[in-house]
Amino acid sequence: MPRLQCLLPRWLIQPDTRTLLEHHALVIEGERIHAIVPAGEARRQWPDADEIHLPDHALLPGLINLHCHAAMTLLRGYADDLALMDWLQNHIWPAESRHVSDEFVFDGTQLAITELIAGGVTCTNDMYFHHDAVARAALDANYRMVVGCSILEFPTPYASNADSYLRRALACRDQFAGENLVSFTLAPHAPYTVSDDTFRRVITLADELGMGIHCHIHETRDEIEGSLKEHGVRPLERLSRLGLLGSQLVAAHMVHVTDTEMALLAKQGVHVAHNPASNLKLASGLAPVAAMQRAGINVGIGTDGAASNNKLDLFADLRMAALIAKVADANPTALPAWEALQMATCNGAAALGMGDRIGSLRTGLQADVIAVNLTASGTQPCYDPVSQLVYAADRSQVSDVWIAGRHVYADHQHTGTFAGRAMQAAQRWQARIASNRTA
């Protein structure tokens, strides 16, 4: 039997119920939360447990990154200050065609995980190629990863057409069946890169296999105008006619959306991954997040890839999401701190169909837990720890991280060896990519 871990923080935060407890213990047994009780009671019941004292810390669920391209961390800063389609077509896609491989994806994903864990993110909903490399990188780092299997119509070095993307996706899903930390979704890239026939196949497979779907939708005005010209309707209407909209879908971005479309998303149970930093950097626009939530849409937060953010800092994006929502809604009370924290935790878990496993601190759930030290000058005085976490805290204040009960980040240090290897690999890739750069 594994030894019990008894975490003793100043504050314990349960976002799903908006509960703030003081001087309570969280007891971990194996992969799961065994108990949450007053600190004194924990010491009496489990006197032999390994005690971890966190006297000035807030303990909360690990953050959930609802939209990311982890391996693209190796292209951080490669092509900045460009419009989305220029960035993609003239810079990112050509670079990917030259460099993306199993090795690139494994190393880039582990570099991303190194950054994500240190910033308190314990689960990422990813979308990229070489899905087995993404899964292996996550398992090697003891990281929780939802592997989004990209699907396109056009060839890349990974696959030649939509059929081959789908075959490789299903083969990888079978290869890693039964893994606790790794699961798979089908990820048709976007309406402008995927045909009606392929979307229909994705829907059929997702229904048959119980898989989620992850797709960029309504990211830019150009996307919408292109759909009107080619299909005669906006992308969301086209996808609705095809039957894509449902509770299995995580729609990334959804920046440009009407009241009618929001009502449709809510009715169909679609989840939205809001990416505030990427939306700003690519000038995609301000997503109406507060209006979405009023309409009844479940909204989580994503970083997008480091090639378009340029960092995988969910604490920064959490704060940004709360502030942008107030401006977009012309309402300072829009998206208050508790709701913003829910977006980064239990909302993300619900979007991934994992609300019964992660996203909050409750007995029986997987022990995906982070500790944030609030003694820094930037978070003092601390009248309200939830407010401080959303509006003032920095990711550098994350001191400890547990994923499935394993203490993967202790006192600001990774406990595994993967992080050092990832940093060395990043230097090798920088030299290789820079030497072959054509733009």
C-alpha cells in the first residue's frame, strides 16, 4: 500500500462549489483524494502519513489547458506579429513540413510539459501530429494529456489525406487504450481545412467510439467570410447541418459569434475553449465570454500553442480572460474571480467529459492538485485568496504539483528527469531550425 500524503495548506479551494476552507488537510492515497478534513482531525486519524506543510499556500485543483499545440513550443518566437493566415501559410506550415517528426513532437511536447507543470497546469487538451509521440512524452513525464489527433484534407509529412490521418488516429488510440493519464480525441483542424465528407466520418467515428471532438471554429472574420463565399453559410451553420454540434465537441476560439449562434451552442451542449492571449496576439478579436456564459455555454480557457501566445502560462491567461470579459461586456462585474477560476478548472474538466475525475478537490477524485504560495509581495495583503489567484498571482508562485497523486513538482523543482532532457533538446532544435530557416 502506498504511504498516505497529508497536505496541510492555509486555504483549500473547491471551485465547483465555490467553497473556501481554512486549515483543512487533503489526504492522498495512491492516485486519489482519500479525505478532506480539518487539519487536527487528519493528524489524529492518520498519524503516520507523510505531512507536507504549506502554511502560506492556497491548495486548488490543477489547472486545465483546454486548447494547446504542445509540440509547437519548439517554434516559440519563430514567426511573430503576423496575421493568422500569413502566419500559418507562409511561416508555420512550411517550417512544420521541414521539421515535424516523431522526435520533434516528443521533444516539443516535453518542453511544453516542463513549462505547464511549473505553471500549475496538470491536464492539457492538445491538437497536433505524431500522436503516439505526444502520448509517450506525457506518460514519461507523468502528465495528464488529452491527445487531439489532427485531421486535414491536404498532405503533410505525417499523413497523405484525411483517410490516413483518421487511420493513424485510431491506431494510436488503440495502442494506448487503458492508460490513466492519456486519452484521445478526433481533431478536425478547422472548417476551412476539412471537407463535409470528412466531418461526417469524424462524427460517425466519435459516436461509435465515444470519442470527443476538438476543432478550431470561428477564430477570425476571414474564416467566416470564406465560408459564406464557398458554402453560402457561416461555419457554425454548416457544422450544425452536418451534425457536428453536441456535448462531445470542444470548439476552440469562437471569437466571432452572434446571439443566435450562442443560443445554438448552448442548446447543443457545445463547450468553448477561450484563448485570450492568442486571440489578442493574432488580432482575432474579443470573444464574448460573459455573454456565452449567460447563454448557458460551458467555457474553459486555453493557451493555444507557444508559437502564437508565446507562453503556456494559464495563470496569465486566467487573469487576461477575466479582464477582457469586462471590457467586451462593458461591465466590471462580468466574469468575477470565482467564475474565472472555474473556467480554468472544473469547466475544463466538464468540457473533456472528465468532471467525475479531475477539476475539483473532492474525495474519490484523481489527486491533480497544486499549491500556490501567496506570501509574495505581489499577493499581499491577502484579504481574498481566490481574488489574489485570479488577479494578482504569478505562475512562479506555484510551489508544488501533484498529478494522479504523484508529487511531480516539489518546492519549485521538477522531481522527474524529463525536464532536464527537454531543455537540452530545445537547444538542439533551436540550432537545427535556425540553420534551415528560409523566412
